[in-house]
Amino acid sequence: MRQEAAKVDLKQSLEVVSRTGRYVVGYRRTVREILARRPAAVVASTKSSGPLLKRVRILSQSMGVPLLLTELTPAELGLALRKPFPTSFIAVLDPGSSDIAEQVRSGSGE
């Protein structure tokens, strides 16, 4: 039950980011932002491609960018951002009014 609540919280936070903050989606753009150390947080689906997820994990750790792994599917992540397509990687550049930074610190997206 706690995992379901965490999923709902993350979806709501991403909706708020989509309305009040700034973000980029997709593997290439997320990696580019991580290398520039711009994201306040990176959200990645554990259901994404293994090698890509591993690269994002290593890059985030080495560049000091907080990473939140979630069990949400790429389709659910895309819908949370109100996009008509799935996405496995989201770099949150400005969290806006969302509480995504607190979720990253607490690790509640997993």
C-alpha cells in the first residue's frame, strides 16, 4: 500500500512540475543536462532499458545530481507530465511549486 501512495505522490508532483516548473524528457536530453549539472532531480523508470538506466545512474552519481528511481512505467511517467508519449527519463530543471526535491531526499519514488 505504501508503494501505491508513493506512486500517486510522484505522479502528482510531476503534474505540478509540468504546470509550474521546467523539465526535459528523454535519455539524450537528460544525459546532456546531467553533464551540465543543471537538474534539481532526475526521475527514471526502473522499467526502462537496462544499459541506459545504468548509464544514467552512474552519471547522476558522479555528477552529484539526485536520482529518483520509480516503478512507474514510461507510459505512466508520460501521462503524469500530460504528454501523449511515454518517457523513461525526466530531468527536472526547476521543480516549480512541486515537492519533488523532498521526494528525492526521502527516496519515496521507489
